[in-house]
Amino acid sequence: MSSTAKSMESRVYDLMDWAEIEAVVYAEEARPRKILGPHVTDGGILVQAFFPGREKVSVRTGDKTIPMVQEDEAGFFAVMIDGKKIPSYTFLIEEENGTREVADPYAFPCQITDKEETRFVNGIGYHAYEKMGAHLMTINGVKGVYFAVWAPNALRVSVVGDFNGWDGRVNQMNRTESGIFELFVPGVEAGCFYKYEIKSKAGLVYLKADPYAFGTQSGADGASVVANTSFEWKDEDYIAKRESTDLSQKPVAIYELNVNTWKQKSDGTPVGYAAMAPELVSYVKDMGYTHVELMPVMEYPDDESMGYATSGFFAPTSRCGSPEDFASFIDTLHQAGIGVILDWVPSCFARGNSGLASFDGTCLYEHLDPKKGVHPVSGNLIFNYGRGEVQSFLLSSALFWINVYHADGLRINDLATMLYLDYGRKPGEWIANIYGGNENLEAIAFLKKLNLEVRKEAPGVITVAEEETGFPQVTGDAAGEGLGFSYKWNNGCVHDYMKYIQLDPLFRGAHQDDLTFSSVYMYSEKFMIALSHDLLIDGGKSLIRQMPGGKTELKEANLRLTYAYLLTHPGKKLITMGQDFGQGARITAENGVDWNEASSEDGKRKTAFFKALLKLYREQPALYELDENPEGFEWISNLDWERNMLVFLRKSMKTEETLLIVANFSNVTYENMLIGVPYPGKYKEIFSSDAVEFGGTGAVNPRVKLSRAVEHDERKDSIKVKIAPLSVAVYRFTEAVERIPVEAVKKARKATAKSVTRTAKKAGKTAEKAGNTVKKAAEDTGKTVREAADEAGKVVTDAVNNAGKAVTDVVSKAGKAVGGTVKKASSTRKKSGTAKKTK
């Protein structure tokens, strides 16, 4: 060894911190950057590195190559570089198959600012995903990946993967004050698999997937994947339109689907995002839906959960393709004008060692006490919403799907689990809040914060809640007493209806309240009528098989009635895949849409019905324009339980767009039945679920119905219609007819009668005078009365004709008088109507 080498070795040796070196060698160092990497000393730049199992390592800086001193045979090296400024350098590592050159991970500083860390800890790290996880970066001209994970109670965290032989000693991460472990690893590329190796304070060493991973492998033990989330979007016009559109006065018809089972290959695997996108666009556009709702695409370990036991809150499932494929999928739908809503599950997360559970050896994301931290039904783990870092995790997840993947909405599943501490629990199995109540105050505060931030950051994006307990003001203002959701699934209405419709029509009369009760609260929230996959799970069957009736025709009639009634009921609309053509088989985790059934003649007929129903919905403003306004709905008849009949109005902001809905839940046809109407005029049947082309009996009303002044249903006017069995008929008010005031008609008729009487008397006198003339002529001439009459006939005829003409003139004048009276009355009525409208 040369004297120069000895001198360097001596200088380096004197600077060694053997306790810290031992911590690195035994992989127990939480802050390796304080010893590894470059450090300025009085004698120069000290560079230390740990390459387990390696014997020779050099440093290359500029045109110099300087051998490093092996200070520990485990692979710890050090070298002193002359100078006072840290130079750019790389390591040359001699291995069996040659020399490998790498940059020093510990030469790069922490990329998380103090401000970002503070926001993260305080629960307002809304964009935590921008630094947490695995990010492809170029720092000081060096390409690699920046890793960051929160594990405050871990003794040591290392990132392991393809790039370091899954050796936890190689890339030990540096801990910040808040417990975030971070490290930039040069040379790592997109597509690399990785996990975090965690050494707990109890001494256990285990692997965990990245909670913030943007890509993952499927399965319970799937690795995280370094993913590139950048994408060249082409939906600028759609996003701009979304931001300026108020959906409250627009039709919203949502098609719910599972990306894994909507369409499958012959081997039962999904066709994938790329192949699915154009086919889905074609189907959705043809049917007339406005949005799709994707059952959870966030990665999950168990197929049976259908995504509702989430493990990857930032990663679209790899079952259907890459993150780039998923971005392209949404972009394709947006360019076709189709909105995309994502099911998002912040209520709980999947158990399993590879997930969030006991992440750093402690209950980090979940509650320690199982009375608060374990879902009583599913056994999944419930988030600790009172912890700032957990709030940042969930809030940044929500905004990630909106900002990075351009989602148009989020639907939160099973909200009651979050809102109530005793939900699904028996007495003694739950812990009350600080006021002794059962409300989860921390979860409520989190939901309010979520909705406020979404409204602020993403105008036009909606949030939808599934909540069945009647929690108040779910869609109320989050800045006040409400939670701030855009819409709430009206499960109460749907469940009551399903109980009713499953009864035989003979027994429905006694349960009329199940139909009408929703009208009591239908404007207490902003509702959505959802025929979701939950109905298939709860009922254990597809909707067609939940309908009563021994014959197929009766089941289909009840299903058409169900769809038509719920579509005309106030609220935005949603239906799950396969049910729009009445699929017989139930949707499960393995079985999706039966496209063979959809292409059958029966399937095509049912599809045509639902397609016509959606067309009616989109084209009639009365079915959506005042969805959130009580003025948009009015009962005509809701007490006719003996006939199982409901009649009501749906209104828009224009009277001429009013719709009259007649729903017959009995299996009886009613001929010439009187139905009260709101305005005198013409009513046209524009839709009937009993039309022959839909498989019905054809008991329709093809001709326009002119109302008559016959009082019925407490209305002054009514129409006579044929009402089909098990059907819904929709009539549109097409033309107003002005009724003549009764007093004006009586007055005109009285005047006419007087005029005719006077004329008749005058004509009688003329005829009498003519008779006297004939008699006198006969006496004077000695002729017979017959001869005199012949001569006088002309005189009598002329007299009668003149009298008749006089009567005709009087009647004509009287008619004009009546017409003038009517015209005057009509004008007065129009002016009155104009005045009311102006007022």
C-alpha cells in the first residue's frame, strides 16, 4: 500500500463513527444520510457508502477514479476527496460480471419541504400524492425515483425491489421529523417492482406495499410498481364544459359497471381498459346514458370483494391494464361526452400484511381499539379519521383521482359505517364520542372537509353518498350543518318500492304507503334513484327474477312498470350493468354481463324498452329540470289503493311541458277511466310501458285526449283514458283550451231566446192578418175560400218567408253576441293569466 493510500486510510479512519456504521451494517439506521453520502470536513469531502457483500468500490469524479477504503468487511466503504465543495461523482462497483456504475442515493437532498410536511401532519396535505409514493424524477441531471412513505414508529425502513436485489440493507431510507421515510434512488425506471422493508421496534422485519403506490400487482401479496402517471389528455373541451354545467337542472342517467366483468375474454379474464373503451362508448351512447359509474378500480386483493375492500388507494387495478391504459380509457369516454364517476371507499380498507394494516408495527391508519377499528360486518379495518396524516392520505387520494385521472365524481360507499360509532354493533361493543353520543365526530369533520375541498378545487365534480339511516343534511351545505355531498342515493324509496312490487297485485292495496311515503321526504335531500348492484346482492337474484308472477310475461310487465315508475320519480338515475336488458343471471365477482342474452330477441326487445325510456327521460325537461324543487312534483291521485293506482304530475319551468303520469300496479285493464287533469286542453300519450313493441298488451291511447269540464280527482277538468295492466303511461299537455265562463254563456242564451220569441210573435200577427184578408176577399167577390186562398197564397208565403228571414237575422245577431261575449271573456282570462305570470 502506498504512503498516499495509507495517509488517506488514516485520515478516513479517524473520522469513522463506528456506532453509526454498525447501525447501517445491521440495517437499524433511521437517518442514514447523516453518515452515508458526501460530507464536508476540514480534511476534504468524506464520502461513505454501504454495498453489502462487495469488496472493491471506487469513486469517479471528473477524470479521476479514487479507490474507496473498506472500513468494514460487511461492505462499508469510505473515501476522502480533496476540496471544500462537494463534487459530482459516481460509484464504480466491481462485481462478478463486470463493473457497475451508479450514482450515490445519499448525495441527493430531501425533496419534501417543511411546509409540505406541516400540512401533511395537520390533515391538510391535499396533494400529498405529489411527494409521497414513488415519483420518477430527474435531480441534478440524474434520473431515478423518489420514494417517500409515512411510518413514524418504524425502527428502519428500506425500499427494496428489482433494482437492489430486494436487499433491505442497500437503500435504507432517511427519516424526517414527522416520521416520513424518503430517499431518491438513481437509475430506477418505470415498471420496476418495489416494496418497503420495515423493521419494527419489536425487531420484526417484514415487507409492505406502498400505500401511495400509483401502480400495483394484483393479489394479496402483490408488489407496488413504479408508474408514470403523466398522460397527454385530449379532453380539454369536456372539462371546460363540465366546470360550467349545473347538473341539478340536467338529465343524469348513470350506467354502473365493473371493469373486470363488463366484458371478458374466453378465458374469463377482463378485456382490459384499452379494448373496452371504444365498445363501452358505443354502448353507452347508443343507449342514451350520460355517465358511467365504475365499481372500485382502486387496487384490491380479493376478487370476491369486487373492489370494496381496497388496498391501493392511488392505483387503478392492474387486472385491466396499466395506469396509462386507465387514463386513456377515461380520456376516450370524455371525448365522447360521457362522464366518469368512480366508486371510492374511505370507510374501510382490506386486512392483510401487504396492505395498510399495522403498517409500521402499530395501528397507524386504523384504530387500536377493535371497538372502533374493525368493521362489524365485513371484518375490514376502519380508518382513524382523527389523525391528521390519515386525513391527508384520504383527502389526497380523492383529489388524486380527480386531478390526475380527471374523474367527474366520487361515490362513497357505506357512509353509515363512517357516521355512526355503533353501526352494526351491539351494546357494549362500541365507544361513545366525547358527548356520549353515537356520531363519529371525526369522520363527520373529515367528510365536510372533503366536500368543501372538492368544490373549491374541482368545480363541476360531484360527490355521491350511499347512506341509509336518515342522517340529516347529507347534501346540505358543508360550510353549515350539512355534509356537502352533491347527491344521496334514495335507498329508502327503492327498498320500499322493492318490498311493494314483489307482492302479488292482489295484496298490494294494503301497502300503498310503501309507494307514497317517499313523497314525504323526496325534497329533504338531493336524491338519486339507484338500481345498483346492491339490489342484486341483497335480493340474491337479478331484478327480473325478483319480480312476482308465475309467467314470464307478468315478470316482464312488472319489471317494465318498475323501471318506468322509478324513472318518472324525482331524482337522478342509475342502473347497474345487465339490468337494462333484464339479464336473468345475477352479476357476481366472476360473472358479468351476458352479452349472448342481450343479443337474443327477448334481450333486444327489453333493451329497446329501456332505450326508449332513457330517450323519454332526456327529452322531457319535466323529468329532470325541477328535480330538487318541490314545484316539480304534484299528486293528482295517491289514495286509490283499491285499484293500486297512482297519478301524478312532473313539471318543468314551462307549463306546456307538464307531464301526467298514470301508474297502474294492478293486473287489471281499466276502460274509459276518468283522470283529473291540471289544465283544460289536449293531452297526448307519449309513452306506455304496455306498448306491443315492448312486449305489452297494447292497451294504449293513440289519439289525443281533449279534456272535458267534468270534475274528477278534485280537478275541474278530466280526460277518459284506457289504462293498461301493470303499466306506466306518460301524457304530455300539448295544447290549452280556453273554457267559456258559465255566466257569459247563460246570458247570451237568454238574450237569444228573447229575440226569437219577439220575432215569432211578430210572424204570427202577420199570418193572422193575411188570413183575415183572404176571408174578406172571398166575401167581396163571392168566390170560394179555396179560390181566394189560391190567389192569396202568394201573400201568405211571402209573409212567412219574411218572418223566417227575420228569425234567422235575429239568431245570427244573437250568435254574434254570444261570440263577442266569449271573445271578451277569453281576452279577460288571457290578460288575467298574463298578469299572474308577470307577478
